[in-house]
Amino acid sequence: MISINATLFVQVIHFLILVLILNLILFRPVLKLMGERINHVDKMKKETEDIELKTTQLVSDGVLLEKNARREAGKKRSSFEKEGYEIADEIFKDTREEIAAIRSDLDRNIERQIEEARKSLHHEATLLIDVLTEKVLGRRISY
């Protein structure tokens, strides 16, 4: 049986003193360390979330920049193609004009040569006719 006497009170007082000492030496420092650790973990979680948020934002900004850069590159490529076609058309136009000028010069040159050849042939034909007439008739025809 349990008897309640003075030793019970002494044991309760010893227990309370032990709890007080353990509280001062063990529980408070451990709880303080655990609280600091929880605060540190929470702080690291928040920093990690902030970094993830910034990373997500940077990635989306990078995608947007890439999209804009591709759009600008497409516009510039289109502009360069248009400019290239215009330059090519101008070169073709100039070349056609040069070809037309060369053809015109060649046509005039050929016409001149044909005219000279006609004159030369006319003169030679006249001489040939004179020679043939002289041979056929046996006499020379005077003009």
C-alpha cells in the first residue's frame, strides 16, 4: 500500500527541483535550438521559393525575348529578301538595257555591213555583167 507521509512531499519537491533543473539545462536550450532550426528551415524554404519564382520569371522573360528576337529576325529577313529582290530587279533591268543597247549597236553595225556588202556586190555584179556581156556579145558596152 501507499502511505502518504513526509517522504512523499520530499520526493515531490525533489521531482519539481529536477524538472526545474532539467528545464533550465536541457529543455529550454534544446527547444531554443529546435526553434532556431525551424526558423532557419523556414527561411531557407522561403529563399528557395523566391529563387524558384525568380527562375520561373527569368525563364519566361527569356522565352519572351527569344520570341521577340525571332519575330524581329523574321521581319529583318523579310526586309532583306525584299531589298535583295529589288536589287536583283534593278540589276536585271540594267542588264536588259545594256543588252538592248548592245543589240541596237550590233543591228546598226550589221545593217552597215550589209549595206557595204550590197554596194560591194552591186559593184562586183556590175563588173561581172560587163565581163559576161563582153564575152557573149564579143564587144564592150559603154555606158
